[in-house]
Amino acid sequence: MNFNISFFMLLFCGLTLAQDVTNAVDTEDISEKQTCSPDMCEFLKEFGAMKEKLGAMETRLKDSETRLKDSETRMKDSETRLKDSETRLKDSETRLKDSETQILALKNKLSTKVVFSAKTATGVDIGPFNTDTTLVYGAVITNEGNAYNQHTGIFTAPVAGTYYFTFFYHAGGQHKSKLDLMKNSQMMVYSSDHQTVSDAADNGGNAAFLQLQRGDQVFTRMEANTHVYGHHATTFSGFLLI
């Protein structure tokens, strides 16, 4: 009986000791799982810090890219405005040059005096001829600006502007009389008288304002089979108005 009791006591103590050993081993494993070596812990800390820095750098990089895109957009807008400004500047320069040209032309016009008056120099009748003939007024009364040529009878406009021209003729009634005021090849106005035996002499004339460009020519044309007196009685005059 005592032997049995002793056996059971020994068995109970063994089981209790085994349980304590098992608990100790489990506790040690858990502790080892929850802790790490100093080097590994330091590495993990540094890795975490680097990860945070990398995330911050990525955020700043995205912000920089966004600002760069905004800057590129603003730069394109600035380039567009600059091109528009250059275009407006060129237009202004063109208008300025045009204004300068107009001012210079006006100064030249104001400083240019153009006045002439001439008369036929021959002492005999002029015509009739079988073709249209430019009448030459060989005796110059005045010729400021030297725009009238007394050898050809042609006035050449030295500057663009508005001119006033007048002509007067004296002729006999034995032949028809007709003078045309010509601008280049275009007849502007004329004066004429028919042939008659009842009139000893005929007079006629006309005048016109003409808008001329530089180089335009003005003269009087005596039509075919007509005549005028050449005794200083037929005149051609003109001047620059504006």
C-alpha cells in the first residue's frame, strides 16, 4: 500500500516538472520571436527612415514635375504673347514708316513750288497739220520748279498732288480750231470753234484741276486739220495746288 502511494507521488512530480520545462521552452521561443539582434534592429530602423525619405522625395518630385508643367505652360503663353507683341511691333513699325514717308512727301510738296506759264513764240500761224500735234509753247513766262519743257511743250509732274491747268488760244475763222488738254494719253477737256468766213478771229480756252502722280505728263494737243495763231496769243499755264 505504501509502495503504491509512493509511486503515484513520484509520477505526479514528474508530470509537474515536465509541464514546467515545456512552459519555460515556449516562453523562451516567444521571447526570441518578439525580439531581434541589435544590428538587425538598427538596419530595420535605417531602412524605415530611408523609406520615409524616399516617399518624401517622390512627393517633392511630383510637385516639381507639376510646377515644371505649369512653368512650361506659362512659358508657352509668354512665347505666344511675345509673338503677338512682335507682330504688333512690326505693324507699328510699318505704320510708322508709312507715316514718315507721307510726312516726307508732304514736306517735299510744301517745299516744292511748281508754277509755269508759257506762250507760243512763233510769229506765224501754227497749223493746220494732217495729224494730231502737241503744241509747243516756246516762250516761257515763268517756270518755277522747271517742270515745263519749252522744247517739247510737255509738263511733267515732279511730285504727286492736285494741279490746276489752263490754256487759251487765238485763231482765225478760215480754219477750224480745237485744242485738247491731255493727261498722258487721255483727253481731259477741250475747246474748239468751227470754220467760218464771218469771223475774222476766234478765241477759246478751258481749265481743269487734275490729280497727278509723279511723272504724269500734261500738254495741249492740236487736233488734225486745225490751227491757232502763234503771235504770242496762245498760252498754257499751270501750278501745284496741294
